[in-house]
Amino acid sequence: KVTKWFADRSDLILLLFDAHKLDISDEFQNVIDTIRLYNDDKIRCVLNKADCVTREQLVRVYGSLMWSMGKIFDTPEVVRVYTGSYWNGALTNDDFQHMFEKDEKLLVRELLDLPRCSAERKINLVVHRIRLVKVHVCILGTLRGMTPYWFGKEKSREYILDNLASIMNDVRIKFDLSKGDMPDPETLAQRLEKFPDFRVFPSIDRGLISRFDMLIEKDIPGIVSDADAIASEARSGRKSMIDNLNQVGSNKRRKFW
């Protein structure tokens, strides 16, 4: 729980590996499995002490690391790996010195770009949460509509829980939702079992769904555009940051609810 708390609030996560000791312990794998939920895009691997092995050994070590990360992450995208010897001493084996120096510069550049990338990631997180809220509004509203007012509530509830995956798929098609935004049917079913009556859920509000779409398609891109203009003007010194922020606040005030 502690590592997950820090991972969720971090802008970049570096997993450190030694080239001559690549074994991933059960404890380390448990930590990776814990922190990777919703944090896959922030995780990078650093293969340190790569100068301590020969050229052939480094190729095998790098391939083994990529294979291990592929099993743990189980995603089509490969985790970025920075290879090098991250200390001030001379390299023991300089066969890959150019590659080590290039990866070190790329790692430093990514660290320097964290403030900008952090802002982009936070905006993407806001968009993701809006989409999740929209998905749950559609699902819960549909379950409410399938539940009768008076008689047959228990039978309807059992049918919904037994066929939740099929119902969710119908909701996804009906409201044109992304498959990646849909919650896990088994996890959602466990949460729904705590509710004896699905009529307590709010009904589907088409106006609210339209406002969600407007936020994603118009409002947030406009805020991002204004924020880029603010950063540019602040760097050039034409306006103070406070004046720019106040200007965006006055331009973007809108009653949402």
C-alpha cells in the first residue's frame, strides 16, 4: 500500500537492475505488480553496471530483461530500458560507450522534461476519469431501467448479476463507449451485490452525458491551448504568470452542473 501510494503520486518510476544480477525476486515482482495499475506509462527500467559484462553477455542480459518485463506487464508496448553505468568512474568495458552515453542523455532529458510531461499526464488523467464517470452513469442508469418498481425486483437483480457481462457489452454498443474504459464485470458484480435494490441508482441523464462529451472534446483542449500560451508568454516575460492565470480563469468560467 505504501509503494502504491507513492507510485500514484510520482511523475516517473525507475526500476533499477544490475546487469550481473538480473534475477527478479518475488518481493520485487509483487512491488511491480502493485504499482503498475494505472501507472504503466510512468515506469522505466534502468539497466545499471552494464559495463561490467562482455558484449555477448550484455546482449543476453538485455534480452532476458525485456522477456521478464514482457511477462510482468503483459502489454503490447515494450517498457523503455536505459542501459549504462551510472557512476562517475571509468567504464570497465567500453564496447558500448556510445550507447551508454546516448541512453544517459535521454534519461536526463526525460527527467528535465518531467514538469511538462506531468502536466500532460494530469490532463490525460482528468479526461480518463471523465470517461469512467460517463461509463458508470450509463451502466448504472441501464441497471436501474431494468429493475421493476414493485414486483420482481429480486428476480431481476439475479438476472442482472448473472448476465452482467452481456448487459455491459450492450451498454457499450448503445452509448458508443470505449471497450478499454469498461470496468471488469466480475469486480463490478461484487460491488453491485452490496445493493439490494438497483432502483437507488440514478437514471440516465442525456444532458449530463452531452456535457461530459463537451468537456472532453471542447473545454479541455481549449484549456490546454491556453495553458501552452501562458507558458510561452511567461517564458518570454511579456506577462506575469499570475496575470495569465487570472485571464484563463475568467475566460473559462462556465457553469457545468
